[in-house]
Amino acid sequence: MSPPKDRAANREKRRAKRSNRRDDGPLLRLVQEDVPRRPVAARAKELQPLTPAQEAYDASIRANLITFGIGPAGTGKTWWAAMRAAEALKNGHIERIIVTRPAVESGESLGFLPGEMDEKYEPYFRPVKDALEEYLGSGHLEYCIKAGIIEARPLAFLRGATIKHAWLIADEMQNSTAGQMKMLLTRIGENAKFIINGDPRQCDLPHTARSGLSDAVRRLEAVNGVNVVRFREEDIVRHGIVQEIVRAYESDNSIPSSERYIEDNRSGLNRMLGING
């Protein structure tokens, strides 16, 4: 055993070495801490479609069991689906809202993200969560999440489930495989609606894999109770410049179609801040 004098000297050396390291503490705390936000009040204004495509999308959601919203980022697909789902929940037409999407994002999977499953999946849930908060308000949304009335589930976790008396919002589904899409569509049960959104031109699947979204639209577009609404660049409502950005990337044929319209997993700053789009 080392003498007390040697142990004290070793401690001093370790302390000096630590003091010479860069102090990342404040940056880490800034990233990790949940910064308090001002509570969001429930929406009072009536929903109004901003484009003919949104109007057609809204009519389809009301009239059909399954609605596919296909088109580029910023057209309001996710926001509108979440707002109508929140309205149906608040009015007592359904008992639950389920949000899902494939866990595919820039080549990473849930297994490589830190934290428990709920923490890992939270960034995927965030775009819909922000829209639900805008309609329901912070307090009601928090209650619904804690009570399991609003639930976010990774796509793989829906296998074997039957979705009843609920609306299911499936986002970024261009990143599902044909098998995953079939599994999802066959979960629909009594008094349920499925709203399935995505843009085949944003597919992050390996080039050898077939997008389940494109495959499902091709197979089901003529099926009763299923409708497909296609959004175009002119339907983008996020910001005028987004239309120009999308057109610029789309016109560049040197960029593979699967790499176009890459959008961050919060679906844009506006939606994160609770602004339409």
C-alpha cells in the first residue's frame, strides 16, 4: 500500500491533469438540460386550409379510412394530420392518437442513440407532438401522454397490435419497407383512421430496398376507403424560399432522387416552434 504522502501526490497530479482539459461542462449542460418553455395555450381559432391540396387532404381524412399524403417537405401534411387528430380526440370521436414512423434517420438506428426507448424515440415524435401541443395546449397534452391517450410507438412495435377507436399518424413512411407497410396497414380496426405521410423522393433506405410508401400507393389507390392526396412544390406553406430551394434541388439531376429534400428529424424550425407548416 502506498504511503499517504504518495497517495496525496497522485491525487494532486490527477487534479492538475483534469484542470488542463477543456471544460465542456456548460456546453453539455446546455444540450442535455430540458430548458423550461412558456406553456402553450389551447388553440382557439378554427382550422382553415391554406392551399387547395390541404383542402383535398382534409376532405380525404374526413371521408376515408386510410389517407396517403404524398409530397415534399413544408406542405403541412404532418401538421394538418395532427391538428385534425387532436380535434377528433377533444370532441370525443376517438379514444387515442398513435404516432409512428420508421426509425431511419441519416443511417442511425435507435440502438445507437442514448437513453431509454422513450428518450430515443422522442426526436421522431417531436414534429407531431408540437402540432398536438398547439391544438390541445401544454397541460392537456402532458396529461394525454402520461395517461397513454396519445402514444408514440416505433413502427416495429406495432406488430400484432389492433388499432381501435383511434387515429394513427404514420410519418416519413417513404423509409418503410413493403413488408413494414403491409404490417402497418393490416393493424387497422374498428373506428380507426390511418393517415400515412411521406415523400418517396426523400427515401433514406438502401438503394436495394423498395419503399413501402410507393408500393402501397401503387397497390391500394383504387381500393374503396383509401385515398391518395399528392402535394406539389407550389403547395409548400412553410416559407416562400422553401419552394425555391426544393425546385433548385429537384432540377439538379446530378443528385440522386433518394437524396433530395433531406429534412431534419424535427421537420423544420417552424413546426418545432408551433407555427403552421
